[in-house]
Amino acid sequence: MRRFGLFLIFGLSLLFAAEIRDGTLYLEINLAASPELVFEGTAFDLSEDDRLFQNSYSGKVRISVVSPESDNRYGLIERVESTAGYVESEAVSHSYFAWEDEKLLIKHEHWFFLPDSFRDLAQAQAYASSLNYPYSRIQSIPIVNSTLLVIDASGESAYYESPLKLSSQGQIWLNGLPYEGEFVLKIRNGKLVLNQLLPLEEYIAGVVPNEIGNNSPPEALKAQAVAARSHAVSLLLYNRHTKDGYDLCSSTHCQVYKGKHLRNAQIVDAVMQTAGEIMTVAGKVADATYHSSCGGKTDSSQAIWKGAYVPHLSGSTCIPEADEYDLSTQRGASSWLNSKPDASGMSSWEQATMSWERTVSKAQVAKNIGLNSIRSIEILERGRSGRILKLRFIGDRTIVLDGEYKIRQAFGKLPSSFFVFKAAPGKTLFQPGSAITIKGRGSGHGVGMCQVGALRQARTGLDYTQILQTYYPETEINTDWIDDERP
């Protein structure tokens, strides 16, 4: 078992760059994580964290990790102490988001480690077991002085020590998308992690057009902005990307962010008119999850994700005509799927979510779920939105899929699990032939705000607060939720 002393890494911060400046929350949004990054820009500066070394670049730049084998250690936390000041020489500084006294704040603490560290996680786990320490005390600690190789447009090379700060005077292009402003370049697990450091409202302006479209009615854009801002804050409190080296990712795992791509004056106006607004309930941040199209009714988070009951995510009616049907029954679901709700004013993508069909071979479905053959499929449970929550497959053995996402994946990434089998629309038990044709409605998990519904309601004259109350009842708008007083 190879052990290393921790004296090389004591006194370091884990590079938590989120901060609150005069009441404004700044976040690190991840743009890329790769062993090598290639981007280009009109003009930008690269500098080491202490700014002793700085160079200006333009055109195409290639950055790679020179010493990935020495960029990480695994240590065991012996004790944790709260701190508001400097990093003690024998400790590692750790920061994280918390919600206290109805406010978001950034908390800081010192981690004190046992003397030994390990390059391999399995070795660290074995050591923890020998001491009867839980694996939760094992922490990955980056060596911030890893070497990076930067090759400019002319082919000239330069070496830097991580982390790096990147500041652009114009746009830099990464994966075909333009970004500008301040960036941070770190190393995590042998990969370069490129993050954009920006104010919360700039981030929201980059999310809204990529989640609901940039030509949506103003009130729908405002509703999306508040929902996205609330959702971002609730995600921060999970601190789930802290170990990855950033606050939020830029994919659907968090929210889709693409800088100024698709951004226009209407987007900026909607974000600024709702600036700082989040939804809270009972003094806590409301979970403001959302999806593309419910198909008639939204579902409860408890049914979809098997969690605790959440009153403001218990499901609501999106299309009034859907209230005439009990979508949790096979008969009601089938009847509603055969109806034709009013689609006036809807765009083509909205209409596509209201009625869709997919055909997949029985053999492919069997393969997707790990069966050799399928004799019958039985619908065991539907939610209030009509989404199938539990499905039984009987073949060479019996498999029960519990969860709408698993069911969607089983049939080849369906838009939603609100569907019937076209050959037996009114039946819960279905004996498929060689091909299975599915008729469905909706897109996404069906919890929280339905974007298609928000668009429809905005076109009928509802304002954004009314739209939000439809999907998040009992919540209230809050603008006083950032604590920048406590260190």
C-alpha cells in the first residue's frame, strides 16, 4: 500500500470560487472537462493564480495536462472545524453552499487530515476500513501545482502551473459556441476543467433561451427565468458538483447553458424584470423543476421520483379539458390520448409533443431490459399525468421496471412514459408481435412547470406569477434570500 505524507498539500483551498459580492452571487459554470482543450478567440489573457506569469493570446490555443499522474491524492478527514478566516498551514479549506435563516450563504471550514494519503482510491478505502472509518471521510484533494502545456496559434509552447485564470477581451469559441468574460481552468482527476465565472443573472440569461426558446411570449420567459433561478439555487444546495470542481454543469443534468447563444433583447428584458426573484415555500427554496410538456396534467414528484411528498409539486392541471379524464386509469389515459386538444397558436415543436408515435422491435426491447424474449407486457401503475410508473415484462423471466425514466429507456428513449400500446389501447395486458407501436403524449418527466403549458397560458394573457402559481402552488416570490454579511 503506497502512502504519501500530506505535507505537500496542506494549507490549500479546494478552489471553491463561488462568491457573493455586494449581494450578487457569482458562480462557476462548467463548460468542458477533457484531457485536452482547444479553443480560439480574438484576444484573451492566461495567468497563474498568483498572476506572476501572464500572457496574451489570440487565435487557436491548445491546452493539455503535462503531469496528470501527480495531480490528486486521497486523504482521510480526521476532524472538521468551522472557519471564517485564513487557511491554517496544516489544514485544507473547504467551502460549500448552505441555507440558514431563510438565506443562501457560503460556509467555510477547515478539514484536518490523517498524515497518510494515497494515489489510489481503493488503497484509501482499504486504509479507512482498517481504521473503521466510513468511506465518507475519504476526500479527493487536487494538487494545484500541476503543470499545463499551452500551445498558441503559431505553435509556440509555454508551461503554466494550475489553476489558471482566463480573461477574454472579446469572444472565445469552444465547441462551436461563443463565450466571453472571466474563466477558471483547473485539473480534476487528470482532466482539464474549464469553468466560466459569472453573475447569477448572466447565467440565467444563458439558460432561458436554451430551455424554452428565445421567441417565447414575454410572460412565459419571465416564468422560465424565475423557475430556472429557483432551480439553480436548489441545485447549489445539493453541492453535488463540488468535487468536480464547479458549481453547476451546463447540460440537462443541471440546466442547459450556452453562453449568449440564442440570447436576445427579449431574453435580457425578461431576466432583468425578474432579477433576484426565486420561489420559496415555508422559508425554504422551492424545488422548481420543470419539463417540456406534461400532455395534460403534471405529476407529483413523489410518484415520479419516489421521494417524500412535496405539496407544491403534487401535480396540477395544465389543459382544462384533461380534468374530464382520470389519466391514472387505462381507460382514461387511452381516451385522452385519442382526443384532440386545442392546438391553436402552438409552434410545430409544441404540437409534436401533444401526439407522437414510435415503433420498436420486440427483440430490441427485450435486449434493452436484459431479456431473451418477451411474451407479454403489463401496465401495473400510472400516475395522475397518465405516465406509466410501473411495467411488468414476462418472458424467459419476469422483470418489473419501476420508474418512468426506466420505462422510457426500455422502449428506446421515448419522449415520455405517457403512452398506450396502439394494438391494445384500452388494455393493461398486451401480447406484442414482432414490432411494438406506441402512441403517446407529452415530453419529459412531467413534474413542475410544463413549458408548453406556460407558453399556452402566456398567450391567453396570464402573467408570469399566475403561470408559476399554476405549477408551483403555495409558493411565493422572494428577493431577499442572499446572505453576504456572514463570512
